[in-house]
Amino acid sequence: MKEYILHTKWGSLYYWTNDPWQSDKPTIFFFHGLTADHTMFEHQLDFFNTSHNIIAWDAPGHGKSRPFSQFSMDIAVEIVCSILQKHHISRFIAIGQSYGGYIAQAVMCRYPDIISLFIGIGTSPYGTDYYSKIDFFLLRNMKSIIKFYPWKTLKTAAAKKAAVTKDGYDNMTQMISIFSKEEYSKLLQQYYNAMMVDNRNLHITCPVLIMIGEHDNLGRVKEYCHKWHKKTGFNLIIIPHAGHNANVDNPTEVNKIINDFIKQTPHT
């Protein structure tokens, strides 16, 4: 993988592509979840490395893309567009895990036709009908809520909520380990605030696949995915032997499902 640094007025954004880059191949952009980084897609990057051009970033405030002075969905989309422009990409396949799916939907809010396929892994929908006032109250006060938990306890609980396998647990533990408690709690609050501000009803025009781990017990994610499927008719697949980070817990199954969806679904 080839590392790039995109210097912005908010901070330096790190992302990676396969090398060599081949302009005749379709592109997959991988968007990781909140407090994670691009390493959660290690198995997917290896799998799709020869069939597609791939981009994986460390989102603002995550991984190597730290520190970042501000975050909003407008900032995230602006950075995504800068990366696309640098590599002359007019359309791409978006794979978003958890919060990464929100960022992909934020892109579609502003550029409805730029994503040819959207694949969500343990993610949740944009839309005003899915979330209750209590949901947003909890998100709005997340930083205050978690301040009562010791940092060691919080890290362990977060990793256990994210994964059900040792590989998944170890990966999440490693990704979280770079943060202090203050940085972690601030990041959660920034990102949840950004989603709540940007959330709106969204009509997605490209084909969509929703995946959720059978043991995903993070918040109400599983409930949101089922509501999303029921309301839109988007395909919903339950990943066995997997939790919230299903692509890390069961990469073989997830890779097969993604690959089949890409091959069998018309897109340009």
C-alpha cells in the first residue's frame, strides 16, 4: 500500500491506496468506524487489492490523522472529494463500517450520483424517522456520560462491544490504545454532534447492501438496520460468528458477500 498525506487547514489526513494504481479498474473507498482506523479493513484490502483500486483513510482525528482541529460532515466530504480529485475518480464503490457508513451517506447527500454501490457493515441510516429524542439525547451527552468510567474499563468495554473474536478484540484494542481518555471522549462527541447536525432524509439511488453481525449488540444498531431494510427494501445480510466489527470477526464471509454483490449488481 502507498501512503499519502493530504494537508488541510484542519490537520494532516493520511490515506493509503494500492500500488500500482490502475486507472482502468473500479475504485473502492473504505470508511472505517468511529475510534477505529484503516487497519480494521486489513483483510478486505488484501482481498480486493488486485481486482480494484482501493482507498482507505484514517478519518480526521483517527489513527495517523491526528490531531485535527475541527470535524463536521462538510469537512469530511470536502476531504473525500479532494482525494477523489487527486486520483481522477468520478464514481466509486463505498464500503462504510459503522460511522463510516454515515460519512458515505453524507457524501451522497451532497453528490447523489458519485457512489455506484454502497455497502454498509454495522452502520445505520440517515433519516429523521429512525431516531428517537432519547437516542439523540444520549448521543448529545456522550462525553458527559463516559467521564464516569475509568479509562481502562472503558477501553476494555469498547473492544468487547465491537467484536466477538480474539482477532476482532485485539484489533479494536490496538486502534483505541492510541487515545487518551480526553481525546477519545472529545472525538466521540465531535462525531456524534456532526451526524446529528447533518442527519436528514436521504433517497439513495445506487444499489445498497446492509450487513450486520449476528452478535452485534452495540447500542440499537441492529434495530436500525432492520428498520432500514424494512423501509427501503435494501438487502440485509446477517453475518454469522460476528459482532459489530463483522468484517474483522468474520472476514472470509464478509469478503465473499461483498465480492458477490459487486459482481452480481449492475453499476458503472
